[in-house]
Amino acid sequence: MSSVPQVTLNNGVQMPQLGFGVWQVPDDQAEVAVGQALAAGYRSIDTAAIYGNEEGTGRALASSGLPREELFVTTKLWNTDHGHDKALAAFDLSLSKLGLDYVDLYLIHWPAPAHDNYVESWKALEKILADGRARAVGVSNFKPDHLRRLLDETDIVPALNQIELHPNFQQAESRAFHAEHGIVTEAWSPLGSGKGLLDDPELARIAAKHGRTPAQVVLRWHLQLDNVVIPKSVTPSRITENFDVFDFSLDAEDLAAIGALDTPNRVGADPDEANWI
Ligand SMILES: NC(=O)c1ccc[n+]([C@@H]2O[C@H](COP(=O)([O-])OP(=O)(O)OC[C@H]3O[C@@H](n4cnc5c(N)ncnc54)[C@H](OP(=O)(O)O)[C@@H]3O)[C@@H](O)[C@H]2O)c1
């Protein structure tokens, strides 16, 4: 079985560079899919309170029989739970649903800037970290301006920022900001979330050149950019396919051709406009 490279977060914690995402997977199906992913070799699982599948994810982790220290579990604070005390209570509920006594990574899911309380939420995450109930804390969907505010007004630099990132939305500005501040970039919807990216003829050409699939080429591109990547699939053959990306490399011509696929178009929401509370 291939071994997944680890990235080192800013507090020294190590995280697998490839993990498994479970957005839009109902709770009972999440139990099955996470079980299949763990059997295929994934050790990092990305869920969130709003996904409604922390319990199914937790059941799969428990029944895998894998030692807790070999697993890397991420969950996220939903927008309606922003604020210091609400965030602490929401974290307790997530832990209990997962059946864990700590998570490896806890993220603020969206900054929801119109509500202007992500700084208070972040202070709760700092406490959760200090109490040893998360091994690392980070954010998701934060633009550089939101991150700058945390850097200015709080003590702990986020370990990671999980953002929409794929060949059609490459996020050069955020990636450069993260690199400058020692924040790991994690790509959500890394395969474009089933919205046509994988039908791109350039990706088909590069895939044929390497005897791989377009999905494998896209995941390889993320890995070579040093992104952490969390593809989702409920299809067993794809769960395996997406893990089989450690024995080939893209060359400079491939990377340039994928670089040219960048557009200003997101498949998900713009964080400045996502203020659903
Ligand atoms: N922080 C955030 O705000 C945020 C937002 C979105 C996503 N995320 C995280 O990122 C994870 C991944 O993003 P995502 O779920 O939007 O999309 P994704 O991983 O980019 O793509 C998933 C889609 O691609 C299909 N697929 C997977 N592997 C494939 C392959 N090898 N060949 C062809 N099609 C393939 C899946 O179909 P099947 O499942 O039918 O196989 C599904 O339709 C989520 O699960 C979640 O953990 C976070």
C-alpha cells in the first residue's frame, strides 16, 4: 500500500497530505464510505457539524479497529455557532457525536464576515487547543483580509486554511499569503465537485500520457503544489483510484498546461457573501 506523505503544521503536528471528505454523504452512507476509505489506506477524514454525518463517521472510525493515534480527524464549527461560548458548546457536541475525546484539527467553517464575530470564535478555538482537545486549529474559507485580522487581534496563527481550490480556481493570492505565514493550504472540492472539471480535454490528454485518469492527474497536481487534498467519493473504485497517486509525477509541461486552466469562477460560495446565520 502506498504511504501518504505527511505535512507538518505550524505547531509540529503532522497531517496526511491526502485525506477523505464526506460532504453531502448522509450519515449511514458516511459510515460505509469512511470504512471503505480506511480499508483503502486513507487515515485522514474531513467532516463538519453541518454535514450531519459526524456520528456515522465516528462509528466507522471505531469499527475500523485502527489505533486512534493513526487517525487524523477534522471537523468544523458551523456558522450558527459562532461566538466564544457557543463555539465551545458546539465543539463539545461534535466530539460527542464523533465518539472521540479529541480531534486532530478543528476549523471555523466560514468567516461569515457580515456577522463580525469570527475573532471571538477563534479565541474559543485557541482555548480548545490549549486544553488539548484539538491537536491543531485552523480556519476554512478565510480570505487574506480575514486571516490578517486574526493575525492582528489574536495569539495563535491558524495551522491551516481549507479553501476551494482546483485547476479551474487556483487561488494564487491565498496560496502565497499562506506560504508567507506558515499556514498550510488545504483544497476543498479538489476535483471540482463533479461539475465538469474532470471532462476537460487537456486533463484527458495528460491522463492518457501517464496512463492515469483525469482525477488522478488533478490530485497529483495538488500534491505537487504542496496542497493538502481531501477528495470525496461514495464509489468504492474511485475511493481506491483517488488514493493511487503516489507512483507517478507530472512534468513541467503538464504543470504549465494545468496552470493554464485557471479561471475566476468558483464552484462554491464566495466567503465574503456567505453569511448564512
Ligand atoms: N470547507 C468547506 O466549505 C468545504 C466545501 C466543500 C467541500 N469541502 C470538503 O472537501 C471535500 C471534497 O469536496 P467535494 O465533495 O465538493 O468535491 P470533490 O472531491 O472535488 O468531488 C467529488 C465529486 O467527484 C466525484 N468523483 C470523486 N472521485 C472521482 C473520480 N476518481 N472520477 C470521477 N469522479 C469522481 C464524486 O462522485 P461519487 O461520490 O459519486 O463517486 C463527486 O461527485 C468535501 O467532501 C468536504 O470534506 C469543504
